[in-house]
Amino acid sequence: MLEESADYLVAKVTLKFEKFTRTDLVTLVWEGDSWKVSRSINSYKV
């Protein structure tokens, strides 16, 4: 996790595959009684 508060968080997720790496910056917000993804930014590296 890169940043966190009571009602939102930003996480960095890195997935390594055989030929490339995918990195996601995901912003989640607490809505009602569960976390929901509000934004996802993706990047790829070969």
C-alpha cells in the first residue's frame, strides 16, 4: 500500500509474466460496507 486512510487507499500491484511486467496503481474507496475500485492506472514493461 502506498497511501491509506479510513475511507480510501492506494495500492501498487505488480504482476510478472514470462515476457512482460504489468504494474497497476489502484485506488479503492470505502462505500457503504465494502471497498470499491474507483481508479486503476496500468503500465506495461517488456
